[in-house]
Amino acid sequence: MGRVARRLRQHGGAPGQAHPSPRPADEERPVRPSAVRRPARRVGGDRERPAVAQGVVQHAGGCRIHVGRGTPVYITAHARFTRDLAADGAARGEGDDGVAAAMAAYMEELWARCEDADLSVIAPLDEGRMAALIRNGYDPDHAIWDTDLPQAHAFPRNVDVRDGAFVATRAAGSTQSWFHATAAVVSWPTTPVGPDSLSPLLIGMPDVIRTVAITQALEPNDKAVERMLAEDTNNQAELHRDRQRGKNVDPRDLIAASATGSRGMALASSGAAGCAVVGYITISTRSAAELEKVKRTTSSRARNAHLRIEWLDLEHARAFATTLPFAGGLK
């Protein structure tokens, strides 16, 4: 199915929703945007077909899951429009109806896997719910259960990108802007961590409006080894450049470079498929001054979670989309 993203939002969730604590797998260095934030809605015991984004390149379906109490969790499935998807869609129907039926089948399989992982599926996101969720991403004042808004109002009316330290957005019918900043996870834990490793970010900032998105894609062994070689080449080149400049080498960079090589050896010896993983964090505040304070808090919490993050200054307008329910951010 391509890419599956977890979206966790601290603000605007319905009571009784919570997050799981995702455990990072093999990592991929996030792509800077210039170089490159729902299972069945139960109606009379039946399930509606999930909404499918209409486009010539990619399709997505989303679902909401229940894992306890706290923040809501969303899972998005992303599939590129390939020959295989087109053939599967053609076998199920004509045009977009066939593709929608194929995506619905993929989502059913995804929901079954969620249930196997003890994640209770609540409802798929139809067009109204998806529009409300997207709007809540840049306008937290809008409740995610308020689905009575036109599709045209799902996206910002005004976007201000003049300041490279943040992006300001204003929704239709609103007179106030929200300020957002996005950070990429550039280094995952290099040692085994527990299932609550991300708790400092997920539940350690109760007064901060933020979205944590983790996007992953399975890939064949050959491609995974090729990606590892590219990462290892970049790591070694950076270390060599630092030595030539007389700069002290960060021990964490040495550990990360060693972990990349070890992962490559494990992939090559086992022949198993690889998994590319990227993570992004978006925070939202009412003012630029408050945003700077929250950025420092978020960086501190990320260190407590054994993550290294990098704020994507000058690129926040593009990076912001990586935490919307589009399962983006991978090459």
C-alpha cells in the first residue's frame, strides 16, 4: 500500500481517545522539502467506504483508531498510482470507482492488522471528516468532529511565509492567525528503547498543540541495501569533512554511522525487506513569541525521548504538509 503514517494530535480530540507509543524502526534521514498532519464509521453496524483522494499520482485513505484515552490517533494509507494499482482498480470497477474499491480493500487489510496489534478501529474518515481534520491541523480552533464545512474551507485562506522561522495561517471566516513550525527527526535512538520512548513528546507537553507524524514504507531488500549504502557514504563524507576542518566529531554521529553500517550488514545477510522511516513534529501557537518558547520546550522533550530534531527554518510552509494526513515526507 505504499506508505502508512501515524498522526497524533494533542488538541481538538474527542474524549476517550489516546495514542499508542510507536517504536521507531530502521530510519531514513528526513527529506528537506526544498530538496524534495479512518477505520470504519459505524452506521447501523455497516462500514462506509473510506474517502479516496482523487488524483493522477497518488491516493490515500485514512482511519481513526482507539487505544485508550488521551490524544486521537490517525492512520493514513498512501498508494502511488502505479500499473499494479490501476490494474487492480480496473478489475474492481471503472475509473475512480475501481481505484476507490481497491483502496477500500487495502484499508480493510490495514484495519485487520490494527486489530491484530490491539488497536481498536473506530471509523473511516469520509470527505467531511477529512476536511475537518485538515482544517484542525492549521486552525486548532476548529473541532475535528465539526464536519459541516465546505471542502473549499479545508485549506487555509491566507498563508504567510515571509518569516523563515515559522509559517502563519488564517482560516476562512477567522480574523486571527496561527503560527506553526515543523521539525524533522534526524536521528532515532541507536539503542533498544521501550514502548513508551516517545512519551516525553506525546504526553509530556499537555499545554502544547502539536502533531507528531511517523511515515514508513516497506521496500525490497535490494533497495534497502542501496539506501543504506547511500546513507553510509553521506555519513562517512560528513565525518571526513569535519576532520579536515579540524572540527571535533560528535560522538553521536559516530554511533549513528556505525549503526547504519550494522543495519546494512544485517539486511545483506538476512535478505529481509527494509523499512524507510521518517518523523516530523509540528507545533502551533497563537503568537510568534510563544512559538519560540514552545520550540525550545519541544527540543528538550525530544532529547528526553532520545531523538535529534532539526527545525526546518525557511521551509516550514512546505514541511508543514508532512504532518497533515497525506503520509508524506519520504523520497
